[in-house]
Amino acid sequence: MSKRILFSASIFHGLNDAATVTVPMIFPLLYSQQSIITKYAHIGILSNLGLMVTLVCQLIIAHYAHKYEYRHMLLISLAGISLSLVLITFSWSFVTLLMFYLVMRIFASFYHSVGVATVSMSHPDKALDFAMGVQSGSGNIGLFFAFMATGFIAQSFGWRTPLLALAAILFVLGTISFLAVKKTLTMNQDVQPPDSPSWKQAINETSEYFPGFFFGGACWGTTVFYAPSLFHHKFHISLGKTGLCLALWIAIGAVMPYLLGYLSQKIGRRKIILFGFLGSTLFLGLLGLSPVKELALVSLVLFGAFLFMIYPALQSVVGSRVSAGIQTQAFSIVANVQMFAGAVVSFMAGFLSDAMGINSPFIFVAIMGIFTTAYFIPRKRSL
């Protein structure tokens, strides 16, 4: 059963995350054409409201997840994402694009609470680091192909085509993901329905890690929503090649989480997390300050190498330290901290970019990374 769940969740994660970056990848093209999106503040509004909708929906889904089988929630999520991608292609104004995009974000709210929690509960003890690395790396594989293909397809066939292509892929691979767990039962009768005390307990047991998840969310939101514009507009790299740059960022991110289990045994989670913060901060700052595209690309790739070790390592800490009965709430909470950070920082980044240049959000988040690293260095027993 655990192998089927991990296989299904890995596909689910890849498809879910591919959808969440495919749509933002078309924003620079729309901005360049001054069609629908006419200023960076529009990207800030789209990112902020999209992530805030996801945040609220994740809390609702986590609260009621105990009533439903994992496979049913998977089916609803992937079907909804596929349909909403098609709806986005009918956008004719900023308001309609925003409306359809928010619908997609609703259905993209399932995996990072329900999916991660299901993997965690089905892979206890020593298998946890391995499973977290696999599901995290699989999400990055979905991101890699989305980044690599979207720019070239949009340049050649128009911005609607990659959305329609991904909708079709979601239907096919989503069916495979569902069939893998069609006969698997994940509902645990011993798990009590979430109530106020359980949510409070989940917050208490995860709050120490909030700064790390906040920094991770800020890094993710800034990179996904503004790195395409940084390379496309500042360095005048074509949208297709911009997609390749981000695909390299994700490629290293797809590899690193699979090493989590091995590295955790060799040097421990704490060192992995601290090196992740230090490296991410350094190379994110270099990315923002880079005067030439070559240095920017190297900085982006190395930034990814460190950043994508943070996510699964922190998730493993949560999975190993949080009580079993509140894991869905716990993973929903930390995912929402990431979402909230991405929403707030990406919203601010739109106005920062209009006022101070498209590179300024990356410098701002790097400064955040300095304080985050300083916060975790003395916390030896927590990691």
C-alpha cells in the first residue's frame, strides 16, 4: 500500500506543481505584448490573491480531509485543475484572467496538506526521509518539464496552447495516479475529527519552524512569479530560453531531494537545513545583483541546489516531531505559512519591481534569508 501511495502522490505532486508554474510562465509574454497584463503590479495581484485563496482552501480541506479517501480528493483536485486551465484560455481581460486563475488555485489546494500528510503517515520511521525526498523531487520533475516546455510552446503557438496541452496531460496522468490507489483505503477510524484544540496543538508543535517555511515560501513565490520577467525583460533572453533557465533551476531541485535520505544519515538534517538557508541566501543575493545573464544563471542554479533541500528536510522534521493524529493539520499549517509568505512577498514584489527594478525582489528576499539563518543557528535540538 505504501508504494502505491508514494507512486500516486508523486504523480499528483508533479502535475499539481506543473500547473502552478505554467500559468505564471505566460505572464511575461502577456506583459511584453501589453495584453491583459500591463504592469508588474498585475502580476503581484495575481500571485497574492492566488496564493491567499490556496491558503484558505488548504485550511478548509485539512479540516474535512478525515471524511474522505485520499483517492477521491486526488480525483477532484486534478479534474478541477485540468478544467480551470481550459477556462483560463478564454480570458479576455485582467479581471477574467484573475477569476479563472483563482478557480485553478482552489483545486491546486489539495496536495500540500492531504498529499504530503498521506505520504508521511504511510511511511513511518526510517522510511520517512526517503518518501519525503521522493515526493518532493517528483514535484520538481513536474516543474522542470513545465518550465522547459511552456516558453517555447507559448512563443511558437501562442500563450493558450501550453495551457491546453497541460490540461490534456493532467487528464491522462491523473487517471493513472487515481488508478494506482483505486483500491487503497487511507481513512483511519482512529483519527479524530479536527477541532480547535487539535489545530492549536498543531500550531504549537510546528510554530518553531515557521520562519523556515516563511523564507521558503518567499523564495518560491518570488522566483516563480518574477524570475521569468527578470531574465526575459532585464537580460533580454527569449521566453523559450528563459524557460530553460528556470528548468535548470528546477532540474537541480529535482535531484537534490532524492539525496535527502542519504545526506541525512551522513551529516544530519540540521546541517542540511542550515546549509540550505546559507546557500539560498548567498546565491539569491547574487541573482539580484548580477550585472550579466551568465552570472544570473549560475546564481539561479546554485540557489536552487540549496533551496530545494530545505523543503523536504523541514517536512521530515515536522513529520517526525508532530503527533500522528494531527499530521494533516500540521502539514496544512506549514504549507499555509509558505503560501502566506509567497502571497505577501510576491504582492510587494510587484510594486518593488515597478519602483526599483525587476531585480529588487530578489535582494529583498536575500536580506530575509540572513535573519532566517540567524534564527535557526542556535536551535540545535529542534532540527
